[in-house]
Amino acid sequence: MYQRILVPIDGSATSRKGLDEAVRLAKLTGGQLRLIHVVDELSLAAGMGGYAGPIEGWTEQLRDAGQKVLDEAAATAKAAGVACDTALHDNIGAPVTDVVLHEAQAWPAELLVIGTHGRRGVGRMLLGSSAETIVRAATVPVLLIRAPEEAAAPEQEERRTIRVSLPTAALKIE
């Protein structure tokens, strides 16, 4: 059961939670992990910020940072006694999800474990959902590990409260 587990890693705390769960699962099943990091246009844009100069050297820096993320994740797995290897991909021009799905088939993975932010509403609409795209298109099971929601501040909690009063059998929402 689940001997080959693919884990996309981007260096975020959310992907770290996905890695931790994949390590636990691989320990239980005696499986192995493949850790994958994708250097893409979004990484390039985020790394450059507002910089408008030449991009020479940026992709190499992003590759180096991606390899560091993979090395740290591999060290975590190996410290837990889980066999793993890594794959670093450059992907300029196609969605990261395509690279992950292609890797899942080419390796071939029996399970994908993905840390997800679990965005909803406008945040999901604006940012999209890579995890949802992978779930819909994957040919193998996908385990989504959600990041814990941060505790809402007291003033935010109050704004979420909906008061309903029924003065004369009519529904009124404040």
C-alpha cells in the first residue's frame, strides 16, 4: 500500500506539513518518497519583486534555492529513516500542476501528498487552486494536508456573527 509517494515541496510551512504527513505514511507502509520542486514563472516574479532589470542569474538563484528546499526536505525524510529522492524542474510556460501530474505518471507514484492552504471564496478565485487542479486530474489518490487556520482576532470574530431577529414573522438579517 502506497510504496511510491510523490510530495511537491515549495518551502512553505504548508508544504512542510504535507512532507511531515508523507514521512509518517511512508514509515508506516515502508514506502519511499519522491520530493519535487518546480521553478516556474511565479517563482521568478516573486523572487524579482519590483525589480525591472535584466533577469540573468535569477533563474540560477531560484534553482539553487529550490535545490536547498529539496535538500532540507530530503534530510527530514532520511532522518526519519524514509528512503527518498528529489527532482528539481524548470517550468517556464506551463502550469506547475502539469509538471506535478507528469512526474506522478512518469515516476510512477501511487499517492500524491500535497500541503494546501485551503483557500476559499475570493482568495481561491484570485489565486486559483493548484491542489484542486491536481485532485481533479490525477490518476492516483491525492492526500491533501490543510494548514491549520489561524485563530481569528476577537474583532474579526464579531464581524462574522450573524444576528437574526424575527419581529413579526419576517426574517431580518443584520
